[in-house]
Amino acid sequence: MTHHTLIAYSTTDGHTRLICDRLKFVMNALGQRVTIASIEQASRVNLTQFERIVIGASIRYGKHQPQVAKFIAANRAALESRPNAFFSVNIVARKPNKNTPETNPYLRKFLKQISWKPQQLAVFAGKLDYPRYGFFDRQMIRLIMLMTQGPTDPQAVVEFTDWATVEAFAHAVCALPEPARVNP
């Protein structure tokens, strides 16, 4: 059965959008129809036209962008009435002990701040792209990487994303069961 899935995302540097593109590719191969939209675009559409909703959000300086929680709060009923999922993209997930929904501190903190309980969760390591960052971000991220034993070369571009894990998440989203319908 073909479902129409919305993948709504928030990204800082564009890598979360690339992850959304891979999810769409895999889900299309599984016979699903997928629409990708930024959180801002998704805020302007009727979510009831989608059978599934996935939200993806990047982290910068330990936080998801505020519009992610606002979107979730405004659309909680639609999210809870259909199969749903959430994924977080952050560099700390490059570490084996922080790359799952149970062990990633940023995802755990975010889930405590919202009332929605996604059916499926994932955490993906992002991409470090020093040349792309402005001076302030480059210096701050280098400092964070120094403290966490990560790459600090200001010319480094390192993609930490485990694409097999992204593809497995796409399969898991497609396998989410339909919610039980209550007969009047």
C-alpha cells in the first residue's frame, strides 16, 4: 500500500536536508510517496493529506531550532493521529556512546521539552564543514571539538553520517503500523 509521507526538517548548514533526501530515496524505492518540506513550508500545509509524518532537526550549540518545538506543539494532534517519527542530527552522535535515542543527550533533553512522543526515533551524526562556517562559528565549533576530542583543523570537512543507519530508519518508518481507528 502506498502512503504519502511528509518529511519536515529544520537544518542549520544543509546536512539534515541531505539526510531527508536519502530517506526519500529509500522510501520511494519501497513504493512510498514522499514530500520533503522545511518546517516553515510544512507549517503552511494541511497535514491531514499525509498518512505519515517525519520530522528531522539539526543541533547547533546544543539546541534544536525553536521553530521545531513550535511546529510540534501546533500540530500535535495531526502527529499523534498517524504514524510518526523524529530524528536529530548532531556531531556528538559521532561517538558510539551517544549515537542512539537512548544515549544522545540532545535528543533526550529535547524530548523532555515537548509533549509529543514520537513512535520512531533516530539520531544521526552530522557533517563538520569548517570552511563553510563564518569566523565565529568556526572558532566556537573548533573549541567544542577540542574539548570533545574531535577534528580541529580549520580546513577539515568530515562527514560522520552512517548512511546505512539512515536507510534502516527509512525502512522502520515505512513499517510503522497504522493507528487503531475507534469506531463510533
